[in-house]
Amino acid sequence: DMLMWFQLGSAGKIVQVPERLVHMLRRSVSTSSLDRRQFEVRVALYEREILPNLERWYAGVDATKLRRCRRLLEEKLGYAMALLATYCDRDGERAEARRLYRQAVKLAPKSKGAWYRYARSVCGFPLRPPV
């Protein structure tokens, strides 16, 4: 869905409607459930699709706005990496978890959550993934 919205946004103007038109229901077996696979997909989308294509999709957008947008998306990628790293920690993949945490704090240096998760992992007290 996220990739679709970026592609639609590049094709025309998107406006916000003040009323809630949709309600999202999450179930444990839903693709929108919080699990490791969701964060793997989210990280891959940001790294392979959204960030590499951003300038091409939004070529007509003011350069300053586009830089701010890229920075915000990089921060979102960093946060998703920190959460994915939590799953890696839980599954005993310590080296991969630490690699993801390091990348997360580079991309989102102001994220207290990324730093906190990274510090706990380094000290041998990894957090459990979100439910």
C-alpha cells in the first residue's frame, strides 16, 4: 500500500479529507500485523523502491521540500530498521541486529527508540519485538 501511495502521489495531487473514511482492522494473521516479515518488507520497500525513485517520481517538486521529504523517509527507514533489529535480537541473530541498529541510528540519529534499543542490545539486554 505504501508504495502505491508514493506512485499515486507522483501522478497527481493528493489532498487530505478531514473525515475518517476508512477504519483499519488488524488481526494476528493479517498482512498488516506487526511481525518480523512486515518490517523486512518495509525496510526493503524504502531501500529498493521508494528512496531510489523519489527524485524521479517527484521531479517537479521544489528541491528543498524534496530534501526534507527524503530526510523524513530516511528517518522512517531507520526506525523500521531498529524494529527489525529487535526481531533479529530475539531470534539470536546478534551480528545482523547490531548492523541494523548501527544503520538505524545513522539514518535516525534523533530517534531515542533506536538508540535505546541499540544500547540494550550491546549491553546484552535486547528488547522484545512490538506486539
